[in-house]
Amino acid sequence: MLGADQPVILHMLDIEFAAEALKGVKMELIDAAFPLLKGVVATTDVVEACTGVNVAVMVGGFPRKEGMERKDVMTKNVSIYKAQASALEAHAAPNCKVLVVANPANTNALILKEFAPSIPEKNISCLTRLDHNRALGQISERLGVQVSDVKNAIIWGNHSSSQYPDVNHATVKTPSGEKPVRELVQDDEWLNGEFIATVQQRGAAIIKARKLSSALSAASSACDHIR
């Protein structure tokens, strides 16, 4: 996330109910013997978790479950984000960068900004990179190309089912140079319909398939976003 030579100290915060599981995660991190991991703070105390942090990835929040819209989890997350924002405001490093992952990410980021006024506004963002990566993945699958060869897809709007995945500027690297996605796909009906709907509803489709919200893909896109 921060490069191949950046040592890190991980601060992990969880609720009291999950304290024992958190200890297990700390054990696994130690057992993995990561050369760049210089320390692990596993705590249920928000002040201890936020003290001195340079990068805060806010994955905590009430989880969205099957049949729930983002607005359904909003009220549950307001109190969580007020508390965490206040702790970051008081104890984080001065130029701390904050990424909000938990949904509704846009609203949670706004709450955090309001309750952590000393953190520069430009340092607080929420995760749309997962939608972006989903768009790249769909194009890659459709064309049978490496996902790393697809670029300049854009997600407009909120991280929600009203977003607009835009490939009008997207290109794919080919042996004969970069080509527009529309030219290669040659199916505007798919690009303007099924493709957009798939990216918009991908989170719900994953919840339906595994009965839990996105985990690995969300973590990977959070790393991409911070980088």
C-alpha cells in the first residue's frame, strides 16, 4: 500500500465484542513475519488506536446486509464516525490522511470531516476505487485482455447504485497501440446498459452470492486508493 520499502506500525481498532478475535489477527500478523511490519497495536480503545497515525483507513461501520440499501445503515454509522473523528482530531498526526471505506462512505466521510476540523479537508476521502476497479474488471473480462491494459475508466457520482461508470475516455493497450474501449467492444447496447448496471449493482450481487459484503476486493481497492 505504501511501497516496497516503507516500514509500518499497524493500529487495529475493534469493538469489545471482537477483542478476542482481534488478538488472533495480531497473532497471525506476527506469524506472517512481514519484514516491513515493525509493530502491531491491537486495541478496543479509540484513543490508543488513533494516537500518532499518519494514514487512517476507516473500515469499521455497521455492515450492510442482503436487502439493505446504504441509507439503511446511515443512522447506525453516525455515532461510530463521530467518536472516531473526535479521536483522530485530538490524537492523529497533523497531516493524517483518512480513507473512509464503510458505507454509506460519502456520508461517513462528511461526518468525519465535520468532527475532525483540524485535519485538512483534502486529506479526507471515501472509497470509489472499488467501483473503478469493478469497471476495469468488466471491460477486461469482456475483451479478454489484461486488466492492467485498461485505463481511464471514470466513476461519476456517489458510491451508490446511482453512480455512472463512464468508459467514453477509456482505452486498452493493444499490440498496435492504445484503442478506445467503445471501438474494441463494438456493442454500445452492452456498454450503455448491462455494463453500467453490473458495476452499479456489483456490491449487492456479491452480498447475494456470499451472504457478506465485499472483503478482499474492498481491501485491495483501499490499498490502490491510498497508494
